[in-house]
Amino acid sequence: MSFGPTRLQPLHRDILNQYPDQIASFERGDLEWSSNEFTELKKSLRLSLRAQQEGRCIYCRRKITVERRNATEDIEHFLDKSKGKYKKWAFTAVNLALSCHPCNMQKSTRDMGDAGVSGAVELTEACGEYSWIHPYFDDYFENIEIMDAWLYIIKKDAPKPERARKLIQDCLLDQIKTIEADKVAIMHRIGRLHNLAARCVLKNPERAKKILDYTGNFVKNGWKYV
Ligand SMILES: [Zn+2]
């Protein structure tokens, strides 16, 4: 089971290049990020990033809920576009990723870069120090290991242990409340699968067996799906 790519590639640069006039208007302050002029661009960005991220949040690596995707999937600016010093990177490919709503809430308006980053002309791996594991410049799984039932461990030889520690801590990735909520969701789904198998058992025993096999696997690995 994959938890998504270890680092992102700026594959959506071509999409951004299709909207030079709108982006220039944004930079002049004539258009807001929320403007309808950006609806199509955002839609294309979401599709591209969703595919690359395998539908997972870039920070916690959980599946972003499918049923209410628009309500829970946020286009995330690693460097917060609402800060004047980072506004210039609102449409920079390596500053964009998708996060789940809970992670985005925890990140809020935290400052993710130091003076080197904010003063840089071009956003690169070496232009300064970042607070968290960077979606494009760091290797997520060289730094963090996700163990059974969403236990986040900083890797022993992590190249950026401080960034990993801050991400886990600030995003509340090890918070017991989150783990408990997952448990409830898993139990609920197991209950539904069990009822479905029970309804099939007389009319379609073959299907009932398939559902029970799936349920068995879900009991073991269900945490990876929530
Ligand atoms: Zn998340």
C-alpha cells in the first residue's frame, strides 16, 4: 500500500503557464485568489495534483475523503499566500499541493520559511530553511515512517529530523482524538460490510464469501483507508 509519492514533481507548471494574464492581475492586486477567473485553473490543478498525490494529503498522507472532496480537499500553499512576502509564489508550481482540511487548519498561517526563503528571488531547495518537510524539496519517507494505525515515527537517519518533528507536532498527527475518530470510522464500515454479507448469504453465497474475505482484509488494513 502506497502513501503517495515521496516527493512531488512540478508537473502542473504547464497548467499555470496557460493563465499568464490572470496571474499577472493577481500579482498587481487586481484579482483575488477566490476570483471566478481562477476556477478553471484550480480545477485543473486539483486534478493534476490529486493524481500525483494518489488522492492523499501531502502532510498526513491519509486519503482525502472522496464523498465530500470539495469540502475537505484544500489547495495548499506551502508558503502562505496571504503573507505579503510570499504572495509572489501564490502560483509557483513548487509551492502548491493538496492537503486535507484538518492539516490545513493546523497549518493555518504559520510561517514556513526563514529570512532566506522570504528574500529569495527563486524558490529552491537551498534558498533557506523550511519549517516542515517540504512537499517538493524533501523526501517524505526518508524522514518519516508511517507505522500501523497511523503512528508517525521520525526515521533514525532522517536528513531533516527537525522538519519531520515540527510537521508531526504542528499537524497533530499523533493526536489520540484523530486516532479514535479513525477507529470509529473503521468499525462503522466493518459493521456495514457484515450486514451486506448477512443479506447476501442465502441468495448469493459466492458474493457473501467475497464480502467476508474483503472484510477480513479490511479488519487488518482498514486504517490505511481512512
Ligand atoms: Zn492531512
